[in-house]
Amino acid sequence: MASPFVVFLLMFAVPCSAIGVWPQPRYMSWPVHWATSLSPSFTITSPRHPYLSPAVARYLQLIKTEAYYPLTDLTVNLTNGPPLQALIVTVKDLAAPLSHGVNESYSLSIPTSSDKATLSAETAWGAMRGLETFSQLIWGKPSRVAAGVEVSDWPIYAYRGIMLDTSRNFYEVEDILRTIGAMSANKLNVFHWHITDAQSFPIVLPSEPDLAAKGSYGSGMQYSPANISRIVEYGLQHGVRILPEIDAPG
Ligand SMILES: *[C@@H]1O[C@H](CO)[C@@H](O)[C@H](O)[C@H]1NC(C)=O
Ligand SMILES: *[C@@H]1O[C@H](CO)[C@@H](O)[C@H](O)[C@H]1NC(C)=O
Ligand SMILES: *[C@@H]1O[C@H](CO)[C@@H](O)[C@H](O)[C@H]1NC(C)=O
């Protein structure tokens, strides 16, 4: 007899046939399942921006190296059109900082009759969300790209985050970076970093060095100013704001 768990899986596995952009965009249209190929010289152009530019480079690398296969067969019709040569990214307000409530809306269009797709966003942060969506519309080797697709998306919640407590347990810098990367793939935007508490004080404050020296679990379990800068920069390159919480011990 099937366990309730198996029955649960079957109920939800059957209807998922097409491509599953996650999280589901507010509006996505792909009326006929057209696909085109990705040109070997495919590129992404975008305005220069300290955090968007590294994100563009990262997504280009991901798109060119990842051969993702959807869990269920994807039946598509190949267009007679040219392979996709470029994604053109435009941003209205390049100066908008990654603050609470910043506009993260974007529109993505992958036509069937052109070798260029377009992504337009209000801010660099919205452009990053659009790049994530675009990357999820590419699969296989050689790569196919869904075509005849229109996406218009914006978040329901301005604050989409997780909280990590590094006081009860120390987490390596690399683990925090990996977590931020996973957040960005899920379009989350706030990393609430509960850095310290009564249990330990891992953050090295140059003005009060004794707090970490005496309050951390050990010299290998501290966050240096360089570690913190790296995490904050990495967050910005992924559209994830680092929200630090420093509790005066206990
Ligand atoms: C492929 O094209 C045929 C003919 O136009 C159409 O009937 C079919 O639904 C299309 N398949 C998909 C997956 O869109
Ligand atoms: C974001 O910008 C779009 C396009 O200009 C606009 O329609 C929308 O209302 C804005 N959203 C927010 C949260 O400001
Ligand atoms: C954390 O900071 C220390 C001291 O600045 C440095 O030696 C170490 O490489 C950093 N770790 C990471 C993962 O960046």
C-alpha cells in the first residue's frame, strides 16, 4: 500500500509539465511552446553598475556551463528563426540603492522572430531578478531557450528573507556565501544576520577587540572586518541586503 507520503508526491507530480520558473512570476505567457537554440556566441549586454555587472557575468557563465534538464519531458516546437544571440538589459534608475521597498519589477521578452531578447527593469535589483528568470528558461545541451515568452514580474512582499543565528552556532564565511547564493536563486532579498547573542560574540569590532577575543567560541570562529565586507559585497552582487543584528551580549 502506498504511504501517504507517496500519494502526496503523485498528486503534485502529475500536473507539472511545462517549464517551472520559481518563484512563479506574477504574469507569464508562453502560449505555444516554442524554443530556439542559444548561439555559442550568446552574450548579455547591460549598463555598467558595480553590482549588476558582476551579476551579468555570473549569469552568463551559468547559462553557458549549466546543462539543466527539467524533471518532466518538455515538448517544444523549434522555431525556424535564428539562434538567440543576445539578451539586452536596460535599467531606468541605476542609482537606486538596495533598500527596503526598492522597485524590483522587470519585464522579459524572448521573441520567436528575433535573435535578441530584452529585459527591462526599474532598478539594477529588478534586473537581477529578471536574469534569474531568464536563466531558468534555458535547458539542455545544446542549450534551448523558451521563445515566444513574455514575463512581467514584481514581488508581493518587499521583505523576503531568512534569518541565520551565528551566535548559538558558528557558520563559516563560505557557508554564509553559499546561503546568499541560494537566496538569490529564489529571489529572496534580505539576509537577517543574527550575529551575536549571549552564547558567543563572533564579530571582530576593531574598537572593542576584547568582545570577540573573549566572547567567540575560538580564534577560528570569528568574523573579521574583511569577512564582513566580503559578505556584504557578495550580498549586493546577488541582490541580497545584509541586515545585521548585534545584541549587546545577552
Ligand atoms: C507544435 O506545433 C503544432 C502545430 O502548430 C501544435 O499543434 C502543437 O501544439 C505545438 N506543440 C507545442 C508543445 O506547443
Ligand atoms: C515599480 O515600477 C513599475 C514600473 O514603472 C510600476 O508600475 C510599479 O508601481 C513600481 N512598483 C513599486 C513598488 O514602486
Ligand atoms: C576571513 O577573514 C580572515 C582574516 O581577515 C581571512 O584570513 C580569511 O581568509 C577570511 N575568510 C574568508 C572565507 O574570506
